[in-house]
Amino acid sequence: MQNDMQLKADVEQELRYDPSVRAEQIGVSVKNGVVELDGHVDSYFEKWAAERATMRVANTRALASEIQVELPQSEVRSDEEMARTAVMHLEWNFSVPNTVKVQVSNGWVTLRGTTEWQYQKEEAENAIRPLKGVKWVTNEIAVAPVVTAVNVKMQIENALQRNAQTDSDQIAVETMEGKVTLRGHVRSWSARAEAEHAAWAAPGVTNVVDLITIN
């Protein structure tokens, strides 16, 4: 109970510290290291920022977000306008290939198509997330490398060892063709995210299953 009370206080403080989040609109509750967020925000970006801030806090084991996006009337955009704006932002982003497609329905943006690398898939979502009128983003882009995965296990293990944020000796890497499975445990969500990022950075990887747990 004491640990949960401290974690709750830490999350609330981190939300107040993040300038992109209005902490007074977000409620925080904690049970056994699992943080639940609720409340209402004015944009999808703020919802995402609040969730990201929570995951940065040490001892957060999992996150359940019930935050609702309620757009102010001045921020509401038609689906047609949002689609045009989204396409323009993707076209102007050097990291996003022209194989990415956009669909908008009632403020819900769905990204489809293919990219060669995971970072391109992530960059496409990053470009859309802060746009006005967005209520949610679903990223269904498939990663389809043009190179064949070779020595993936060794490359990922070496990358983990080079990264100061990952507990590389606590992570096991399994590979089968382009699929990578990560197992083990680390001290924080940021370390888990770094390990997953290292796996995706290996040439030829098409899928990463992250089974790493947080101590």
C-alpha cells in the first residue's frame, strides 16, 4: 500500500511537471503497481503525453488509460479536411515513404500501407498525433523490409550491450526469420522501450514480440 501511495504521488508530480499536460484534468489511481488514468483532455496529443509521462515514472508496472478526448468546438475539423492535412504532413516528412495511406472517420485516423523500417512507421504516427481534430490514431502500417534478416540475434545482443539504458544481461533474444522475441526483466519502461527499439533497428526484422517484464 505504501508503495502504491508513493507511486501515485510520483505520477501526479510527473504529470504536473510535463508542460504539455494539464494535470488538473487527469485523475490517478494505483493498485499493485498498475496505474490507471482517467479524466478528459482537449486533444489526442495530450492524452498520449499523459500516458507517456506515466510510463517514465519508476516502479510503474503497467498502465490502464481511461482518458477521454473531448475536442473543443473550435478544434473540430471535418474528416475531409483532416485527411488532406494528414496527407500533406506525411508528404512533407522526409522519414515517411509514399506507401503510407490515411483514412479518417469521425476524427479517428487510421494509417495503413507499408514501410521498410519500424522507425518510419513510428514517424508517420508522430506526424499525425499533434494535428488539430485528431481523437485517436490507429497505426496498421506493416513493416516490410527489402533486405533479408542475417545474424539478427547477434546484432540485437550487441546493440543491447552498447546501450547504457538497457539491462542487457537480463534480456534474452530469440529469432526466427524476421520475427524477434524479447524475454527477461528490466528496471523501467524506458529500458524496455529501448530494448524493443534496438530489436526493431536490426535489418530484416518484421515483427517484435516484447515479453520483457518490469521489476
